[in-house]
Amino acid sequence: MEVNDKGEVAATLVINNGLIVDGTGRAAFKGTIAIRGERIIGVGEVVNSDCAKTIDASGLVVAPGFIDMHSHSDFPLLVNPRNESKIRQGVTTEVIGNCGASAAPVTEEKLDLLKEQADLDSLELEWDWLTMGEYFARLKGQGTALNVVALIGHGTVRAAVMGFDDRAPTATELGSMKDLIEQAMRDGAWGISTGLIYAPSFYADTEELIELSKVVAECGGIYASHIRGEGNTLLDAVSEAITIGQEAGLPVQLSHHKATGKANWGKVVQSLELIDRARAEGFDVTADQYPYIAASNGLADSLPGWMHVGGKVELLNRLRDPAVRKRLCQEMKKSQGYWENVKIAYCKINKDYEGMSIEAVAGLRKVDVYEAVFDLLREEEATVGIVHFCIAEEDVLTVMQHKAVMIGSDGSALATYGVLNRGKPHPRSYGTFPRVLGKYVREEKILSLEEAIRKMTSLPAKKLGLAGRGLLAEGMQADITVFDPQTVRDRATYIDPHRYPDGIDYVLVNGTVVIEQGEHTGKLAGRVLLHN
């Protein structure tokens, strides 16, 4: 503990009287946090302090700032640097570039194709970078309210070299992908991600992914994967991800772990056993999870892989062909009730459909459900967001209680105003972390407070190798979340998702108060954190 010549703690900010949950998982204890500048200089009993600012945390929990291990804020960060829906949850660091999709690296030759896929016009955002370093410079130039850790999207890299071709890369193309990945790692990326149910990632075979991941391994990064199916293929897909990590020589992170579809509920017991078996053999494999029973992606992702060859324009052209539609209907037959559980989250044109099920839209249009899907995709230029209720609550609890599972929203930094206040997105973008603390810690007692905080802080920090964050200890960066354990809760719902949570009173990022008494101060104290 650092003191001045009067024996007082030489702090610039002191948080008094709080219940400290330090992120290690050990029992909470009453005490004080002393901060000077960006760092914590004391934890425990601090009686005298020469300090200009104090926060009275009586009745509140003081924890390390939450690390969102799985986020998709790559573009929203540039749209609104206040990062409203994340910072108001207590998140101080988020990991972007997941599910094989990142904002960089790209190539000049394929930039228009990637712009077309990203639909940036609706975000009023100009894409004026190519490399990961240039993206970081853009982000640094305008500032950010929280810290950012970036992964390289395999799908982005593959599209930048090969477009949306369903084939193996040539030796030259594989070399070009490796070069892009190596440069992005040198620029400060922390690893690579795959989205193996999305184009063009799902065109890659296991060997391609191993070869590209070797480049990341040489730079000390991780492999994060939206695996090749979370339903019928769950166990094989988990095994593939572990194999890729073992063969390439790098740690594996299984993204938003779950079993989708009623026929597969309960399989998470077996998938977690696969994780345990690998860990028992000394291999570093972990997972993240969002605490909801619905998933979310794009309606176009429901179409088979051959529909995506060539990109969005080619997909839309195929949807105009009656023969293609007939083939699609034959291939896409779902069990009864499937489309009833798929709700529309976002449309650019048919705004009245937001919040409705696909089945209801088909009824409204008086057409077959598949005709409704195809027509809607054509009208909306293949940009239709959906929320799909497909996960068992019992599975959510099983995964949540596993020691190697951390918390990740799988959402984006949204806001209750501006262009990010669109549609009816999955509530996880606003509620993930308060939901764990309110519903699963306080109300249902699925996790202890200390274990929940560990999953939100030190566990992801350790996985990433994120030095100086994830714990409340002397010398650590002052990323801190202060919340009321009696009132913290998510308020975002599937019908009304654009709602900030309750009970998050203060959030500090690098020693600066960004949320004060529940309100955003406007401070952009975050940093782009670069991999060493």
C-alpha cells in the first residue's frame, strides 16, 4: 500500500465500504479500493486517504470490470464510441471479431464484396481501412468507452482472398491468408475465430483451419470457434475444434456453448465431458455462454451452403429462380413448430414484421412458410435478423455451472437512441451480465456471487493472457464495476430489448469513472488492447 509523508494513502480515488469480490473466486470481504491514476494501489482496510474523490459503496459489491468474452461490436464501436449497452452492464473490456467475422483484415480487391455483405449503409458507417492496424487506428482516433480485444475472423480473411467460393484454397491463396493473419497478429490481434455455420467459413475443411491456426499459434494467440453445428453435429463439432487446437498448438475457446433443437437437448452433458477429457490431458480448452434460451443470427443463414456461393448478390439471384426455390423447400424441411419459434429481429423494409414469428408472417401473407422466407429475403436484400428459441433452460444451467465456462454476450454495443436503436434484437446485448447476477445468482442461486464474478473477470483474462486485468489487486488496472446485489437485473426483453439494466451504479475504466450513479459520464477511457 503506497502512502504519502503523512501516512495517508496517496490515491486519486477511493471506493469505501464495499463488499469486495476480487475475481479469484474466494469469499467476498468488506473493504476499500484505493486508486491512483489508472491503477489500483491498495485493497483492504484504508483508513486515511489523501484523496479528492471518494465513492461510498455501502451495501454495494465492488468487482473487477466484466470482460465480455464473445462480442460482435466491431462496427458498432465506430458508430457510437460510448458503448452504451455494454458499459452499462459493467463490461469494461469486450472481445470482438468472433464467429469468423471481423472488421479486418481485408483486401482492396474484395473490399466491395465485404461491404456488400456487412450492410454498413444502414449503420451510416464508411469503411475506410484494410489492415487490422488501420482499423485500430480508426478506433483509437475517435475513442471508446471501454477496452477492446480483437480476434481475426477466418471468414473475413477467406473472403478477402477467395471471395465466397466453395472450394479448397490453392497453395497461393493459402499463403495469402497466412500473410493476412500474420500481419493482423503483428498489429495486435489476440487470435483467430471461425464461424463454421456461416459463409464462407463453412467451406473450409479441418486441414485448412489447422494450417491457418498454426500462424496464430506461432504468435501466441487463441482459436475461438462457433463450431460446425450446435445441433445434430454438436459432439463431432466440439471434437473438431479440439483437434484443430491440438494439431495447430494453440488454446481453444468454444463460443456460446449450447445444444440447439429439442432432439439435441441434454447433449451438453456429453460435450462438456469432451472438454473435461481434453483438459484432464493438459489441453487448454474452455467455453463461453450467454444466459438465454434463444439464439440469434441472420435468416439467410438458414439457407444451405450452396446458396451463399458468390456472395449476397448471387444468393438473391438464385432466390428469383422457381427451380431453386423448389430445391430449397426439399432441403430445408423443418420439424413442425420450427418456424413458429423463429422471430424476426430486424428488417430494413418490413418494419411491421419485427417481433413476429416467420410462421405468423406466412399466415399474414397467405403463403407457404418457405415462400415467406424466400420472399422476405429477396425484399430485404438478404438482411433479416432473427431470434430463434431453440435452447433448453436445463442445458443453460448445466453449462453455466461448469468451471471452464465463462460469460459472453454474443451481442453488440447498442444504444437506446440513434441508428443502433433499431429492430428488436436479442436482449443479450443489453442484459447478459446483470441477468447472471440477478436471475442466476440472487434469485435461483445457480452460482455463488464469487463464482459468477470469476467467470466474468479472471477466467476470461487468464484465457486471453490479459495481464493486469480481471482481478482487484494492488498493481492491477482500475477496471472496476460497482453494483447493488439486491437490485441488479436485466430489463431487456425479446419484445422490448432496448432497455438498460438496473443496479449497475459505477463503472471505472482505466481508473476513470464512465458510469456514475447509473449514468454515462461521456468519458471515453477505454483502449485498444494489443497482444504482446
